[in-house]
Amino acid sequence: MFDRDLQRAAARYTTAKTVEVYAGIAMVVVAVSVVVTVGFRVVQSIASTFGL
């Protein structure tokens, strides 16, 4: 049987890793959203410049 402190430490590590993964995913989603928004505005700007 595992020591209770070891179990708690393992649970904390797992929770921290899960939060880290979700935070990483959130950052990627935000970055992709920013890139798409900026790209869309650039395309709109170019289109309006050439009257498309």
C-alpha cells in the first residue's frame, strides 16, 4: 500500500499537469484566434484597397 503523503503528492502532481495542459491548449486557441482575426483584417484591407 502507498504512503498517504505519496498519494497526495501524486494527486497534486496530476492536477498540476492537467492544469498545465489545459492552460497550454487555451494559449494555443487564443493565439490561433488572434492570427485568424489579424489575417481576416489584412484580407479586408487589401480587398477594400483594390475595390473588391
